[in-house]
Amino acid sequence: MNPDTQARYQANRLRVVPEVSYSPHARKGEYNPRLDLVLFINGIPTATLELKSEFKQSIENAKRQYCNDRPVTVYLWEHLFQPDAWLKVLDRFLHLQKPKEEDFDGSSKPKEKLIFPRYHQWQVVNQLIDKTRKEGAGQKYLIQHSAGSGKSNSIAWTAHQLASLTSDQTVD
């Protein structure tokens, strides 16, 4: 990145805010819906999370539980919610799909669906991009995916990110 772009990137402020009330209809003591966690970038909410448990727990307990007791979700805290990674997800992975669905009367209308990478997709795309930066273009790789695992999205995300690499990033 050029110095100006790098400075603007570094100026981003990422915050995790617990228990955010969101309803304009909240009434003290009666009705106060809230979100367990909201992820903000520069004051703009970008994601929400609901934490569930059988007992009341602090955010630190929930983080510890996710990181230590549930190895499948470790990637959320150690990889995905790191500032650079979260900005990368928003910039290079989120995809708004607008497939057309047919109504009962035969008419069709678009239905919006936000596509978010699953762990194996996030991992394979990042590994391929990192390898390409290090080894250059023209290498062959075998990626194993099962039916219904999101191969098409992994391929599209990889292709999109490969196309954005420049020659000064060691791609021949």
C-alpha cells in the first residue's frame, strides 16, 4: 500500500461493544431487546453476535469458552475478529447474492442472501493467496471440498483476490 492508503487503513477503529439496546420501543423495566455483541468499524455497526449459555456469563468468560472449550470456533477470536482479518472479510469476502425465486403465480423476484465465508473457505482462500504471493503464479494446488461445501464461493473469492494482486506483490 502507498503511505497515504496505509495511514488511512491504520486509522480504522474497530470496537466490540457488549449488550447494545437497539429498539426504539424499549421501555425501562418492561421491554428492552438487546444484542449480546456488536462489532463496529469507525462507529458503524458491521456485525452482531448472540451469545448463548445456560447461565449468565461475562464477555471474557464467553471468549474463553469459545477459544478453549470449542475448538471449531477458535478461528473467530484468533483469526476472524483480528482487525486486519475483519476488515478483509468485509472488503473481500462478503457477497450479496440476488438469486431470482419464482412465486406461486409464476412471477419471479430477486431474493437477497448475504454470503459469509465458512472456516474452511476462509482458510483455503487465504492459504492460496499467501502461497501465490510467496511462490508466484503458475503453481498447481489440489483443494479437497465435499459436495455442498461452498466450492464455487471459494473459487470466486480466490479468483477475485488473485486478480487484485499486482506485480509488486511478487506475482509473475
